Amino acid sequence: MSNPDQLLKPLTNVDLMIEAHYIVPMSKTHRLLEDYTAIIDAGLIVELLPIAEARQKYTATLLVCLNEHALIPGLINLHSHAAMSLMRGIADDLPLMTWLEKHIWPTEQAVVSERYVKDASLLACAEMMSGGGTCFNDMYFYPQESAFAAKQAGMRANLGLVVLEFPTVYASDADDYLQKGFEAHDSWRGNPLITSSLAPHAPYTVSNQTFEKVITYAEQLSLGIHTHLHETRAEISQSETKYGLRPLQRLASFGLLGPNLVAAHCVHLQNQEMDMLAEYGCHIAHCPSSNLKLGSGIAPITALLAKNINVGLGTDGVASNNRMDMFTEMRLAALLAKGASEDATALPAYQALQMATINAAKAIGLEDKVGSIEVGKFADLAAVRLDDLMIAPCYDPISHLVYACGREHVTHTWVAGELRYCNGIYAGIEPRELKEIIDVWQPKLRQPN
């Protein structure tokens, strides 16, 4: 029975209350909460309570009732090239180096500009947010333009300050890339949704001297490092011929390995290399769709997880995936791990969801802010409808999220408590604007078969 004194106590007003059939906190202590409310004020999660208790304690400026939904942490894309969204399908069914050298790099040289990057990044943000994405870890030219796009969309982003040795439309040499990157980094200092990392593209495109500079600057500025690593056998063979070392060994010789490193792909690793990644606390961005489409191979995720290496999920760019769809990556990661290991218990659904949320947040140093639904964290959230007849019935909501649901079942996406996407409508983006972007750039990017 309720205490009479409690009944007389005035309700506390907050900005937002989200009542959901299920809340999936992704915290260390809670696996699943049924018929619960997330109480949110000033962008932060204030409390998680059963619906009846929440109604007795709080009143909200806005109440959202999601009776047939699971409320999950916003999905975090740990490896992306957002501005490649307009290159979807321009060079399919090719191996990595042919794809890069004969198609992607020439296309970028012909069309990439500040306007292109802003437009293409906005298109990518729209795609990610409609699929429950609230944050992406990016690597591309003109990162300040990606920041403008993320700001318009209201999305969180960790933007890589890309570094290469060879000239592009963006920069002339490694020092020029670094200088332009630092200028971009300074330009978004006042934006709470944007953070930075240094992004040397890959061992096969960055010299020893430049890697050493990257390490120095990363330490001075307390920035993470984001790079491609061991994506193909050809990359490893090339390194052995040129340097007498495998790429990971080469990076280790500079002192680059550490808990601030996010290494994308890591498809081809020897056991001692996995031990090295574990020892230094490195993070891996697993991109299963891209690795399969480019014929790069299947990353040894089961072995990596067994060594307690933090693994998150990424889509890569749509030119090598064709979708920025984290639901696809979760399902594919789980299925590939089971198939490759011949163990049906490998990478269960909950672990796949961790890879798309809290693991990715940890990799980019944001685990104290986002990645799980916990008191004190930002309300970066996604609501996923579970009652669609085409995926019914639902017995285990977490299994359902990974193996049955798709991005089409996402109905709401919030970033820091602000509703940024709801049933096809964006808070900061007009569909007409996206259509105009496609109409402008598609003729310029079209390539003969």
C-alpha cells in the first residue's frame, strides 16, 4: 500500500519520460528490464523505474509510450567513411586494391570537395539515424564538413583527422594533412557532440616518419588513433617485402599500440599478434559486410573475444558495403562467428549487441557518456518495434533484436535526449534536401561499367 505522505508529495518534473515494454540497458548489472520507464532531464538519464513507480514520482514535459518496443542504447558505428555514401555501388565485385586504385581514388580525385563531403555526410547521417545510429567513428577528407553535417543532423561523431603520404584534392603531403586536421579539430571545440582522433589511413599508405609524428601528436593532444590494419593478405605480404615486418609488428616498433588505438578490420592475425593486441589494450572495429564483399576474409572474432580484446562493429563506407546498417552488421557478425568456429554458442546475441553499443563507446573513449542506458549517461537511445507481424512472435527480445529485427523496425532515435528521428521524419533534415543532394551528385559520380 502506498504511503499517504508519498501521495501528497509533489511530482518532480523532467523533460522526457519514455515508457517501454522492454529496456535493454547494456550495463554490467542489468540484462533486461520489462515495463520500465527511462526518466530523462537536461539530456541525461536520471532514473530507470518500473512504469507504475515512475508515474508516482515524476511528471514530464513529454511522455512517450512505447508499448510494443525495446528501448536500446543508440547504435555506434565504429568504422565509417560517411562521405562515401554517394559512392554506393559505383565499383562493386572487385578486390580491395583494384577497387581503391582503379576506381575509388580516381573518383575521389575527380569529385571530392568541401561541398561534396558535407552533402554526402548528411546523407550518411540520415541513413544511420533511421537505423538507430546515434554516433559514428569516421575517417575522411574535409572532416570539418562532416562536423557541419553531424551538427545539422544532431548526431554524435568522432571524426578522424585523416593522414596520407600522397597528394589528393584535400592536401598535398602528410604534413599538410596533419595541419588541416588540426585546424578542423580546433573548429569544433565548442560542439559537445563532436570529438576527434588522428586517422593515419593504413600502414601501406603512411610512412614510418609520419606514424612517429602521429604518435607524438596523439600523446600531446590526448587523441585516439584510428587506422586500417591487416585487412588483406596482400597488404601483409607487401609490408613484409618492403619493411621485413608484418604491419602490426611495424606499428608496435614505433610504440603505436595502446588503449587509444582503434584498428579497423584485423582480418588476418596470427595468434601472437592477437596476444599483442590484448596486451596493449587495443580496440578492433569489426566490419563483416565490407570484409566479405571485398573478399578480404573473415576476422577471427571468436579468438579475439576469448582473449578479452574489445571488439566493436562498423559498416565501413557504403562503397564497400552498400549499407550503413548496424542491424545487418550485428546479425552477420554473430552468424559468421558461429560458422567460422563451428560453434553455435559463439558470439551470442547479447554480445553482438554489446559490440554495437558499449564496446564501441569504450573504443572511442565515450563509455562514461554513452553506449548503455544508465543513470548519469546521455540519453542516446533508439526504439525498436518488436510487434511487426513479419518478425512475430517474439520470445526473447535480445535475440529478436539481433536475429530478427532490421533497421526498418526503428521508430525513434534520440541524441542527448533530443528526438532526432521519428517514423521517417528527421528533426534537422528535410527529405527534399537529401533528394537534391542525390540529384546533384549522381551524374558527377556515374561511371561506365
